[in-house]
Amino acid sequence: MIVSDNGTELTSNAILRWCSVTLPGRGMQSMIQRGGRPMQNGFVESFNGRMRDELLDETMFRNLAHALTKSISFASQILQFSNCLLRIARKVS
């Protein structure tokens, strides 16, 4: 399942067309979450906010390769931090 919101960041007519053509044949579906309900997927909303604040607003990308390298590095750091928090939470409970 591919979940998207109604915002300009993730949803466009091209993506909706692609979903309607590509996903059903693969046993997948798309879901548009209703506007005004960001907590339907709090992790993604949090990630998007952090990426905007900590990477996109702070970095002047030299080219597409530089943007890709920085984005992958940022996402890896966030996932490592999240996994660390999960391990700590499991030890505490």
C-alpha cells in the first residue's frame, strides 16, 4: 500500500495516474489520507518536517548527485536514531 496525503509535497495528478495504472496489477493499492489528519501517519509527517528543517532548509545542493547523497545519508541517520530509541524503549519496558 502506498499512502499519500493531499499536500503538495507528495500528491500530484501524475502520481495518482501512475497508482491507478500500475498498482492494481501488482496486488497493491493506494490510499489518500484525508486533509487535516496528519496523525494518520505521524512517522511520515515527523520525517517530512525534520527533513525540511534539518536538510532542505540548511543545504545548498551542488547537483542532483549531491542531493541524492545527502538525502540518503540523512534518511540513514534518522533510521539509526529511531532504531536506537526502539531498543532503549524495549529495555525499559
